[in-house]
Amino acid sequence: MKKNNIIIVDTREKGHKKILEHFDKVGQDYIISKLDAGDYVIYKDYSTIIDKKDGLLELSHNLCNTLEHQRVIREIERAKELGCKEFIFLIQGNITSEEDIKKWKSPHTKVKGETLLKILKTFKEHHDCKFIFVSKKNMGKRIIELLQKKEE
């Protein structure tokens, strides 16, 4: 896989230390700059935009809170205006099936896993986006794969 396309990492993206370490390790060029949509994108190519979430708790907050929900919708709309054809929510966690989401519980929210799964399905359908789950250790690798897919 070629890694000659520069990845832009949004300045507001938190918790990206391990991801950037992976980029350095594999020779993936990147710059940190403010993005109008998402957290990761190829420089001058907004066809795929990745918005990283730190887990189901952050995702549930973003999609189940009315103000946050509207903000996320506006972000997807902005992404489409920039030419995005594939908006991907990359969620950190060891989720391997819908059953894992259904079983999810958090002491920090009233949202149950089963409700979150229904919301994810509806949101995906209405806003033409993807939800991909990946382990923390594979996050950097997966970002490169998703963004550089045209190079494979």
C-alpha cells in the first residue's frame, strides 16, 4: 500500500498520540490542522472523512443528546458540501457484533445498548454514513486503510 497521500488530523482531535505514533512508525505523512468536518482526511481529497469516537459512550452522547445530534448532522452536511462521498464514524472498542452493542450498558447514561443500536441503524439510513468498530491498538492502521483505499 502506498502511503504518499498526506493525512490531515484535526487540531481538536483528542487522544491521537498512539495513532500518530503508528503513522510515524509506518512512514505515513500527516499534518495537524483544523478540519471543517471529521477528524481525519486525505489532504485535498474530502471523498472519505473519518470522525473518530472513543467508544459507545461518546457515540451515544453524540447521537442521543438533541443538541449534539443536530451538531453531528450539520457536520455530515458540511462534509458532503466539501465533496465527501463516504462519512465514517470510527468507534474505538472491542465491538464485533450487533449483539455486543445490544449488551452495552453505561453508568453514565440512561441510553441502553439496544436503543443505541436502533439509533445507529436509523442514523446510518437517514444520513448515509458508516459505523466501523476497531480496537484501540489497530486504530492508526485502520485509519490509513480507510483513507488510502484508492491506493491499494
